[in-house]
Amino acid sequence: MLPSPLRHRLLFITGKGGVGKSTVATALGLLAARHGARTVVAELAGQERVARAFERSGGRFEELELSPGLFTISIDPQHAMEEYLRVKAGLVGHALGSSRLFSIFAMATPGMRELLSVGKVWELSQPRRRTSGAEPYDLVIVDAPATGHGVGILRTPRTFAEIARVGPIAQQGQAIAATLADREHTSLIAVCTPEEMPVNETLELERALGEEGLELEAVIINARYPERFDEREARRLASLAADAAANGTRGALRAAVSEHARARAQAEQIERLRAGLRAPVLELPYLFCEQLGRGELEQLADELEAALEPVGRRGRR
């Protein structure tokens, strides 16, 4: 059985920029595919980080298979608009999508890029795809924009529906907004590094989502340093570093003391986060490597499976 929260059809991953959202989204995708779920990791704004992690490349808006059961797509608003127009208006829509003037006007409309992007995400999550010849997915994982923009993109469909009130845009906005608000269908996870600013933003994110009638299912702390020493051992290391000669030994001792201090500072931020959140907090270790590849992503998927199991048990009570 899929661990919670991978039992939804649509899963948004958000958080402050630079905290490793793409890495966590990809590791979750690997985990879901292991359990037999046909999964796609969707990147917005034309990003292609997921494909590069697997040393693959493909055109934007192409559903690219990375490994058995795991796909990725880089969603571009322009392509999303062209596809939507073809489906909704046939040859007329194709002509409009090919019109440079129409495209410029549409892309300049405030919120239109976000609506088109989340509309494509919505389409990917449907049991019956409107894209010709496309197979359905069991799970769509969205590598969403950074925190503030991430909340905005979730709000956009409802905003357009309220403004338009009637017509195809209103109907589409209402359908997407209803899907995003359906907690059986859609889930949200925030990624956070154990530092002051990301923790602050995550606490604010939970509050902002609450105002939209949404909630975080979990927060994943990424890149936590291991606590290798207790305080007595750390003081002993600091003393040895002060007395050591200026050679490699002193450098190694100072590095150990510095890593301990960072681990303790991270622990304080994690404690603050847990105290301020309603959502459960999970942790991923810092991986000491130059670049994350398939092996490291599989390792993080292992860590996530172990961390998500208790969340699933709580959810079944």
C-alpha cells in the first residue's frame, strides 16, 4: 500500500526557494513508483531539474519516462494554452494558439500563466485525460513555485472563477478550484531546511493556507546534519583544536566542532518549527556528496518511506 500522503491523486510540494523542493518531489516520485503507482513529477515555469537528475532530456511539455512507472513533465504556460485551445475549440483554437498577438495578450493577463499551469496539472490528475492518447496517472506530484507564489497558484483558479462568473473560464476555474480544495484528491507538503528564514516562511505558509481553507499534510525538513557528539564530547574537541598544532589535525578538529555547532543550531530551529505547526514534521538527512544522482535520490526515497509510515498509521486511526 502507498504510504500517506501518496494516496492522493495530486500532491503539491512547496516551500522557500533553495530548500530542495525538486529533490524531495523526485524522491517521493521514486517511492510512489516503487509501490506500483504510475507517477509523474510535474515542474512548472519550464524547469527541467528532474530530468537532468536522471541524466535525461526532452522537449518541454513532453511526458518523459525516467524509470518504470515514473515520468516527468516540464509545464510551459504557452504550450498549456495551445493544448487547451485545441481541445476546447478545435481548428479555431489551434489558429488562436498560433497567433502571436493573441499569445502576447493572453500571457500578459495577470494570473493567466498560473491558471494555465495549474490547469495542465489538473488535467494530468484526471482519471480520463483530455489530451489525445494520454494515459492516466495514479499520482501527480507538482514541484510548485516557492512559498508565496505557491499559495498564489493554488488561489488563482478560484479567483478567475469569481471574476468571470460565467463562461468556459469560470467553469474551468470552478472545476480546478474544487479539485484543489478536495482533501481526498489533493494534498500539500512543505519542504523546509532547518534554518531561521525557511522555518519562518513555513510557519507563515501554514497560516496562509488555513485562510484559503487548505492545510499541510506534512512538512519535510531537508538536509539535517547528524548530531555526532554530545556536549561533553564537543567541548573536548574544542579544547583539542585549541591546543593542536597548525596542521591537518587541527583543521579536522575545527571542522568537527563547526559541524556540531551547526547541528545544534538546526535542532533548535526544528524544535521551534514543531512547536508552531499543526502538521507533522519529517526529516531527511544531509547527503555529503557533490551532486545528487539516481543513487542519492533512491537513498532519500528509503528515508521518506520510513518517515512516512508513522504518518500513515496516524491517518488510519
